[in-house]
Amino acid sequence: MSELLALHGGRRTVPEGFIKPWPHVTEADRRAVLAVLEAARIADQQRVQAEGLAREWADYVGVKHCIPVNSGTAALHMCVAGLGIGPGDEVIVPAFTFWASAAAVLHHNAIPVFVDIDPRTYCIDPALIEAAVTDRTRAVMPVHIHGMPADMDPILEIAARHGLAVIEDVAQAHGARYKGRLCGSMGDAAGYSTQATKTLSSGCQGGLFTTDDDEVHERAALLQYFGERVVPGRERQDQQYNAQGLGWMYRGDMLSQAFVRSQLKRLDENNALRAMNCRFLTDHLSDVPGIQTPFVPDECEHVYYNYVVGFDPAPLGLEVSPRALRERVQAALEAEGVPVGQWQRRSVPAQDVFQRRVGYGGGCPWVCRASEVTYNIEDYAHANAFLDAHCYVFDVNPPNGLELMGMYVEAFRKVMAGLDQLLD
Ligand SMILES: Cc1ncc(COP(=O)(O)O)c(C=O)c1O
């Protein structure tokens, strides 16, 4: 007889209130934000914090330019625009990502072309990129999904051969490394999110744009502030009220920038602690029949923005779909107090915006240059299979540690041993 699952009234494995939230706010973080409020002239802090964060993040990544902005989506849009990508141009994006990666392309009237993912890493499959290149392709956007670096060398090689730019979506992978190189430092430009849940968190919303290229930086800087080039806090002195081109209002705010700067001091330490937690989960779950733990190639330093678990009924001899197994185990784990859940529910090309081609109206951007791009949901078999068979284990962040991870393992083992209580 298996132990009675919490779902059926048994003992809950993770006690209520045991999990500590992310981001962990320290006394140093509080002092950093308070210092902004207590400055002699608070308005000066716009420049102080924006310039401070720009310098510190550019130094961290090892690139020449950084512009702090108000979201990761804004940063990615600045990459697209900064690289001179325009109406009807095509940008290759993985079929599995948060749709903001593709939205950044649409924002500049360009057209996302989707490519399936590698079923082992869930990042774009480099082997499928070349078949998606047309004479309209201008860039490829690898997404370092869940904190796992995309396989950059073949991507850079294909891009170089076809004269394409590479935009890295690093929304989920601050500090992750591929063959020792930091994510965000390998392509032509990169966008990062500092939204609350991210590995580098503002506690609210924010983003960072980086590039090594002076021209790309200049174009992106104009786009970021109404089409003008103005140092934050120096509007009265600098602003000419003469837009040099279409611009947006993507500027970041000083309080969240002060918080991010303080969190940045602990980024590597927090990444190492999260990776330790996740490696513990892998070490203790990989031998559980029916469970698939993340695969990490030797050349990658994964920062585990999300810990992803797959479900496979085959080794259990069960005649249920991976999705049915996943849904039942997920419900039982939740009852045990393990914060598990879904993230994306469908691939990006399967979302209404692409199925119905709802852009700027009047068919734009697809009609701009009579685009022949198609969005067939079945073309992305690995993305679809991933969505069916995987769930996320949340709250693997520090200061949660191995005691909590041990409880997660106990709950997984209990639920997988009690499948007779879940399946008819
Ligand atoms: C892969 C990916 N790209 C882009 C974004 C957009 O970032 P933001 O929400 O800061 O606009 C996110 C945010 O969750 C993301 O996960």
C-alpha cells in the first residue's frame, strides 16, 4: 500500500509557510532604494541610477553599451530596431518562448518566422534554422529559455554565413554561460528582463539592452526616449523637442534600478545557490521511473530560472498520455505543498495573434510586403510535445535551500509511488 497522498487527505509534505519568496530582499537592498528617496535632489537620481546600472551591467556582461529600460520586451524591440530591421523583414524565433520575444519583432513591423526547439534543451534547434532562412531573413533570435544557454556556436556560424544579425533573448538567463561566454555577450545585441520573478529582479518591472556596436546603440537610444537623445534627469538642458524618428517611452525608473544594482552584487552567488538546489533535485529525481530531469550539456552553465520536469508514462507501463500523467501528478504535488505548475499553454505560433494575424490592423505587418510566412501549429512537434509533458517546479530560489529541495524530492517520490491513487 502506498502512503496516502495529501490530495486524498494524507499528510502534506511541505509545511504551509515554509517556502521563502523571491526576490529575497536584504537590508542592503532596502538601503539602496532608501538612498534614492533620501538624496538631496531626487530628480538627479534618474541619471545617477540609470548611468550606474548601465555601467555595471555592461561591465558584468563585458560589452560596450547598456541602456536600462522599463521591460525586457522594450529591450528586445530596441535590438530589432537598433539593428535596422524593418517592415516585412523576417526574424527567426523559437516556437517555444514567452511570446514577447516575437512581439518585439512585430513591434517594428517585422515578421517572426518560427523554428522548433531541441527536445533536450528546449532552446531553438540550430539544425532547423537554415531551412527557415529566406531572402527576407535579417536576424535570428535565440532565447536562453529557463536559464539554459542556447547552442550559440552553430547559430553564430549560420548567421555569419547568411549575413544575419543575432539577437539574444536573455530575459531568463542573467549570468548563464555557454563555453565560458556569458549569455548576452555573443550576439549583436541582447535584451534582458528584470521583471519581478527573474534571476536578476527589480521586484517589479524593468529591462536592459546591451550591444557592442556604436551604431546599434545610437539607434536604440533614440528609440528609447521619444526619438530624442536625452540623458535621464537632464531633460530641461538637453531636450530639443525635435524627434529624429519614431520613438517610444521605454525609460526605466530609478527606484527599481537602485534595487537591481543592489541585487546585481549577489547575482553570481544567488545563481550558484539556485544551481545547487536544482542539481540536488536532478541527482535525487533522475532515477524515479516516469520522471525526466533537465539535460544540461557539458558546455553550458544553466542558471535555472525554472526547473523543468518531464513525464513519460512508458517506463511505468501506463497506457495514459504524457499530458494526463503530468496533470494528475501535478495536482497531487500541489496538494503536497510543492509549487508546481504550467507556464506556456501553447506554442507561440499557435497563439491567436499569429493564427488570426492580428497585428497593427489592415493585415499589417504581413501584408506590407506580401509575406508568405505560414503558422502551422503541427510544424512544431517538439514544442507541442514539451508543452504536453512538462511542468515547472517553482521556488527553487535562494534563500530556499536543500532542506526544501529534500521535501520536494520526498513529495515527488511519494506521489510517483502512489500513482495507484491517481490513475484508474
Ligand atoms: C523569454 C522571455 N522573453 C522576453 C520577456 C519579456 O520581458 P518583460 O516581461 O520584462 O517585458 C520575457 C518575460 O517574461 C521572457 O520570459
